[in-house]
Amino acid sequence: MSKMLNKIFGTIGLVDEEQMEEKEVELQEQEEEEQFEMVKETKGKIVSIKSKTIAPKIVVKNPQTLGEDMEDLIDALKVKNIVIMNIADAEKNIARRLLDAVSGAVYALDCTLQKIDNERGIYLITPKNIEIENELKNLLSRSDIFSME
């Protein structure tokens, strides 16, 4: 709009042509700066969507007491590791209490507890996102791989 007024005033002789050109250049520079500032303000922070996924470890535990042994086992579950628990060497009463404690942790941490070999007292504890197929479970229970003798 100001360009049009400047041209009208220029033709009438109220404004010098040099002044008009200077004002036009200033207006163009201001518009470019405003556009640049708008673009600069709208750019957000770029964040990578890729997340580092750490593969779970398989941890074998032979807890004998409800103290540090169980704490270590439950800490392994907290960081989403797969835990194989062997309570065959524990006394019968302590083994029952160990299994009760693990059952509580499994429930609280949303894990799963599966028997591998009930006679030997071997259990598999997996995080929520890991599932074990029955074929592998049967193979593990038949093999002597978990025999801790």
C-alpha cells in the first residue's frame, strides 16, 4: 500500500524519487527480516525417534537365602532380564519361601513364571514382552542342561 502512495506522491511531485526508492528498499528488508524471524521461531527441536533397545540377558540364579540372593534375582527382573531360578539345593521350607517371594515380584513387575522342572526346582521367569514356546520348554525340561549337579 505504501508503494502505491509513494508512486502517487512521486508523480505529483510531493516525494523525491530517491526517497521513494530508499523507503521501498527499507520496507523490503523489513519484510525479509520478519519472514526470516517467523521461520526461525517455527523451527522446533529435532529429536531422534529411534530408541536404543537393549537385548535382555539370561541370568541363572541359585538362591539359598531370602536375603541378598533374592535381591539379586529381583534386581535382574527389574532390568527386564530373563532369569532361570534353581532352588533344588535349598531346604524345602526355604525353597517354598523363595518361590513365594519370586511369585510376588513376578506379579509386581508384570513378569511370567513357568516351571521348567518341578522335581529339580527349576523355574523360568521372563519379562512381559518375552514369551517362551512350549516346544522349547519341553526340550529344556527333558535335557540335562539345567542339571546343576
